[in-house]
Amino acid sequence: MNKALVVILLSVTIDAIGIGLIFPILPSLLRELTASSEITILYGIIIAGYALMLFLFAPLLGMLSDRFGRRPILMIAMGGAAIDYLIMAFAPTIEVLIIGRLIAGMTAASMAVASAYITDISKDDERAKYFGFLGACFGVGFIIGPALGGLLGEIWLRAPFLAAAILNGINLLLAIFLLPESRKGKKTGFNFKKLNPFAPIMWALKLISVRQLLVIAVFFAFVGTIYSTIWVLFTQDKFLWSGAMVGLSLTAYGVCMAVAQSFSGMVSSWLGEKRAILFGLFFEIAALIIVAFIGQGWMIFLLLPLFAFGEVGGPALQSLLTSKISEDLQGQLQGVLMSLAALASVVGPLFFTQIYAIVRPEWPGSVWLIAAAIYIILLPFIIFGGSAWQRISKKSD
């Protein structure tokens, strides 16, 4: 494994730790700043605003990295994040904190640039494996971040923000001293009209070679929001789990996901990228159906490996997408992917919380069946590719 790959993976891990540090203490900080115990709506607005900034800025940062190089854009984002978290650590009002979280969403869009960096330094047959490493490192960061944030928050409620600022400062130093530029050769031209955040998405959707894969990626991201949205509500309603028990299940899932992601390249090499997507989807559909019917909380832990192996298809899909686009537009493509995932992160929670509110009195587990049904509907489009889309188009005509 070359030095540049090690540095970018370490950078992503540190970045994920910094992001995860904030989650355990954000509701308490909102209560402190508003002097109110009712912060549910405000909390939802902040989460949606963060995702909206990812949606708007991921394509822009990806496109800027195509023009100016990956390294300078990454360094600007890392430095900006360090300063931003420092400001949030001492935010005197709720307005300053909200602005800070919006800026944090902007700088977090640099993950698109990190993905483009992976594309630059990897061969076609290595990309699924390296994207798997990327996902595993992000998963490890999210295992460490919330646990560390919870501990630091017990010492001082704003301490996690200071820790996040320090981690982003370390990231910046890594980029300055150890990270070489991966974008070799001629840079793409730049047009100020392209600053429109929707322009890269429209560009990508016009490309027949990636349009179908992008739609599949959107639905993957959309269904994926059910875990961050419903998991806590479902386990507390169904099994009366405490917050500590919920945290233990999420940590266990993070460990399983990190292991599964590290094997995703091997699965793609063995089965091919298309079959690897179906392989992961099979496990995830099975887990979603089973969890809808289980009656004991301990059974959740037996299902975690199934859920984790469902993530194997993500790196394979990302690798398949990169193979359809020329090297000089990889940053723009990765930005589009992150932007669409962020848009799904705005819409998905609203959808699944509404569904859960409807089904909760009679059968709360049925929300998982709805998620499984969406995946099942996607199967023919993955298996048959363009022919399935053509049949839909003819019927609509």
C-alpha cells in the first residue's frame, strides 16, 4: 500500500472521528444555548441544514479539485474545519452555533475530494478494494468519535468541539507535509457558470453511461438513512433499550461494517462489481426482513453481520461508476455522488419517520419491510440494466 493511500485513509479516519465527536453532546448544547428542553425541531433543522450544505458543496469542491488539484482543496477544507470547530467551541449564541454547523457541512463535503484522490492513485481493478478501505476507515472513525465525544462531554460540554478542531489541525499538517498531489497532467478548465451546485448533477444525469447507476446510488443512500433515523426509536419502543444499549449496538455494527468493508474489494474481484452489488443487497434485504419479525433484543446482535455485509455493494457501485467517467472528471463525479447522498439524507429521515409514526401503534417492525421492498424493486434494474429502464420508458409512453 503506497504512502499517499495510507495518508488519505488516515485523514478520512481522523475526519470521521471529528464529525462523530459532536453527535453525543449536540442536543445538550442546544438545550444550554436555548435554555429550553424542547429542542427536537431545532435539532432536526440543524441536521437537515448540515446535509443540505453537503448537497450544495460536494459537487463544487469536487469540480474545484478537478481544476486546481486535490491537495489544495483538501487543505482549505481541513483548515476551514479546524477554525470552524474552534468557533463553535466558544459559540455564545444559538445563531453562531447554527452558522458553524452549516460551515461544517460545507467543509465535510471534502470527502468527495478524498474519493477522487483514491480514484487518481488506483488502478481500475483496485478501486473497489480501495473504496472499501475508505468506507472501513470512515466506519472506524464513527466507532471512535461518538464514544470519545461522550466521554469528553462529561468533562466539559464543549470539549468535543475543541477535540474536533485539534483533529482537523492534525489533518491539515498531514496534508501539508505528507500528502502529494494526485491530480497529474492537464487540469480541466473552469467556468463560473459551473458554480451552480445543480449543474454537476444535471451533467451527470445527462450521461447515459452513469444515469442508471446514479439512480441506484440515490436509492441506496435513501434507504440507508433508515438506520440513523429509526434504529434508536425502534429498539427503544420494541425492546425498551437504554441509551447505553443502543450505543453498544451501534458500536458493534460499526465494527462489523469496518470488517465487511475491508473485504469488499475481494468480493468485487471474486464476483465482479455487478454481482458484488447484488451480493450485498441480498444480505441487506434478508436482514431487513428478519429484523421486522424478531421478538428479542439480543437477536439484533446476530443480525449485525448481515447488515454489515449489505454494505459490500456500495464500494462496488462506486467503482463501477468511476469506470464510466474519464479521469479528468472524477472529482466532479465524486462530488455528484456525495451531493446526491446528502440530498437523500435530507429526504430519507422525513420519509421514514412519517412511515414509522403510522405503523408504530400496530406493528413498528413493518417499517423495515418497506425499506426491503424498495431494495427488491431495484433488483431488476441492477440485474437487467438498461433493458429494464427501457421497458419502464415504453410503458410510460
